[in-house]
Amino acid sequence: MSELVIINGVETAEARIGADDRGFLLGDGLFETIPLYGGIPFALTDHLSRMRRGAALLELAVPFACGDIADGITSLARRNGVTRGAARLTLTRGVGPRGYGIEGCGPPTWLLTVRPCTPLPAGRWERGYTLAPSRIAVNPRSPLASAKTTSALERVLRFAEARRAGADEALALTLDGNVACGAAVNLFWARGGTLYTPSEACGILPGVTRAIVSRLAADEGITVREGAFPPAELYGADEVFATNSLLELMPVTAAQGHFTGKAPGPLARALHKRYRELPPEA
Amino acid sequence: MSELVIINGVETAEARIGADDRGFLLGDGLFETIPLYGGIPFALTDHLSRMRRGAALLELAVPFACGDIADGITSLARRNGVTRGAARLTLTRGVGPRGYGIEGCGPPTWLLTVRPCTPLPAGRWERGYTLAPSRIAVNPRSPLASAKTTSALERVLRFAEARRAGADEALALTLDGNVACGAAVNLFWARGGTLYTPSEACGILPGVTRAIVSRLAADEGITVREGAFPPAELYGADEVFATNSLLELMPVTAAQGHFTGKAPGPLARALHKRYRELPPEA
């Protein structure tokens, strides 16, 4: 129990927060999960930019500078002995009066943790991920769709559904039946050399890895089309993959009985290779 | 700071929880707010039943019996010197491995607090509540719509919108444009002696007070129609009122420029009077 965390700028081994924090009471907060390679955070600026956009939406003051988080991660990684791992930054509205009102709340609470991650076992990437359909549709009209909030229960339930179905991740559709995302991943598929991914208008979380992979693909001369696509387009694709910050780029080798046991495709291989060659601030 | 709370069955003045609790990290929990009159909880059984239904949806084990909560509230009310107040019961999935997965989580965390409430100042009830339209539509297809979860950020934002518009509460519509609810209230309106309220199919939280008021109305021989109704029906009503456990039954005297400054109607007066006469377990 000697793990150190940072709470409101202070390094401590006492990882506890007030039970009247609105993060605990009302899911009134945001978070980011940032991968660490060799003790160095990857794409930290992109993660903090997304958190700032979310904070503006929530009318939440951001009580730290980018440098505070960079320094904090480096310090926690060193003191906790983490090289390959994940930092999690949580920002909440802090303590406030009873009820939903945001007046009189704060100052915000922020928590930074750095923990080791086990790399994927050999062969796991090649086996790929399976997707199971989710009964919980994504609501593209929610203003919160684009923010990585701690009101994450719909994502939790989508993930639980997928696991219960024996799959690795979910395939969630929008309320009008187009492909949206998984529980914790963005989705891509390729057909005839073109890459497709649901647009932000589909209510997806704008993934940091999604943006990087799109940019890498464009750099390789691959057309990336964002839009609203029915699931038949994914099922009929040449290859499918999922992205998130910790998973990086993971081939999808089965989805709801389609392309079962398919091997990782050439685009997944090429883009993942390019991704792993990126410097920390790509 | 001598306020006592109960955490996982233990009375303590140390109201802190682990920063790795999924209630804090992912809004992965449920809550109930129970009013106290003369130190005695009102409609506790109804609140606990709703939490149990929510827990089944979340696949969350309920780690307490009804009697534990009743005893806990009585004890906290006495030791904190609360007669007119509110108990809040929060139940979360507890601590778990990184990510959204629910496997390996728990045991659940539960927190019980009892705090005083200030009664409404004289004349406040007669002045009534104003409603401002919400841009955040209610998604009736969310399986979480019927559960009082701690992933409450949409409700928080609806309330903030209403306050920014100078109103007391929100008027949120469903995605297809029918009346749903406020941020923290259910809505009723009367026309030609019949009472109307959005049905659960509209994605509303099934309010404990809503159910009691419906029953009281039926007892008085008033027809209560539940359904999907466009906002014009509310705007054109003879009277409108809002319900929740702490507010009880509050007249609505203005909504988006309609019936501005209207006095509380006869049904609001009669039903509120009947409500206040109810014994603790009505």
C-alpha cells in the first residue's frame, strides 16, 4: 500500500477523497487515461486538450497547468517504479451544497494515479478482439457524448453486456442504427483500400488514438472517410480494428457472427507498426 | 466537523472513501434521497425498493437489509441532531481492476448521511417554481433512465441550464419531443379535472413522490393519465406542479412564457395537504 498518488497537487500515499465530493455523489467530473512507455506519457497534450474541452462543457475550472500533470506523471512513475503503465487523471467539481446545483461548488478535485500495465501476452494481438452487439444505443444528441465524463455507467453496462456474451468489446449503434463505437474503443474498418470510421456526429467519444491513427493513415495516402454507416458496412469490410489509448490498435476478428476468426489485416498491421514508432508527442 | 456518517455499516466522523472507488472513477453506483420529518424517514421502503431495482439492472449486490438503513438513519439523525432533514444513501460497485469491467469488483461501498434541511420560507410555496426549457433531451431508450444512478451529469447540466435561465427547474423533453421531467423533479398538470403525467416510457425517473401523489389523486377520485404528451398540453393546462422527495409537491407558476405568475391551483393545494398528512410509511 505504498503507492503514491497526487491529490490536488500534493503527493500522498493516502489515496482517499471526501465522501461529499460530487465526483462520488453525482459522477460530476471528467477523466483521461494516458499510456506510459519507458515512464514517459504518450500524447499527453491531446488528452489534456480533450479534458479542457470537456471542462468548458461542464463549466468546470481546470485547476492545473499541462506542466503540473507532466511533472506529476514523471514523478509518480519514478517513485512508484512504473515504466510501462497508465496514468489516470480525474477532475471533479469538488464539494458542494446538496442537490444538483453547481453554484457554490468547488474548488475542483483532481486526482492523478500512475500504475503499471501488463503488455499483451504473445499472440493476443494476432488473435484480435471479438465484438458483441450492445442493446444500449448511443445517443448522438447528448451534449455529453463528446466528453470523457465520470458519469460512465452506460459504458460500464455496454462492456458488461459484451463480456457476458463472451466477447472482448461491444458494438454499439446510434439510436438511428448506425455504427457508433465499443464500450471503451473507437472502431475503424477498411474496404477497397479506404478506411471508414463513425464521425463525431454519431455520438462517439473523439478518441485520442482514433485521431492519431486517422492522421497516420492519411500520411500513408489512405483515404479516411468519417460518417454515419450502417453495421452491414462493418460486417462486409475487408478488415476491422478498434483503437484506444491503452489498447493502441487492436484487430477485430469477429463481430456478431461475421468474419469469424479473420486474421489481422494489412492496414491494421501497417498502421499499428507506424503508431508504435511515434515519439511521445506525435 | 463532528458530523457522523455511516460507511459500510460503520458509524464514523471520517467521511472519506477510497479514491479508487468506482463510484468516484466511473459514476458506477446508485443513490436515494429520503426526507426526514421529526427525525423519522418518510417512504423509506419505496426508496429502497427503487434502489434494489436499480441494483439488479447494474448487477450490483445490495449489501444491507432495509432494517440496517432504517436503524442507521435513526441513529445518525439522533447523533447529528437532525429532525427535519434528508438522508442520502449511496451504493457503488466499490473498488475494482482498471477499466470498465465489472468482474473482480467489490464488495460494494455504501454511504449513509443525514443532514438538516431548511424548510421553505413563508410564501415560497405560493410563489411556485418556474421552468426553463432544457436543450438536453431525455433518451427514453436508455436502460438507465429508470434508475437513480450516480452517473447524474445530464441531470446536473439540465439544472445548471435552468438556473442560468433564471428558472428554478428545467423542462426536459424526450428525444421525440414529448414532456419528460425536470432535472430533479417529475411533472404533473391538470386539465378539466384530469391529472396528466409523463409515463415511464418517456424515460423519466419513476419518482417516489410521483407514485404517492398519483395514488392520493386516485383516492380522491381524480383520473390520472400517464402517457406521452407534447409540451403544448402542459402549457395549456389549468395548473402544473412538480414533485420530488424533498420538495414534496411544488406548484409550477411559469414555464417558458406560459401561465406566468399563475397562483397554485386547487389540485396542488389539495394533494399537497393530503401528502403532508401521510404517516411515514404511506
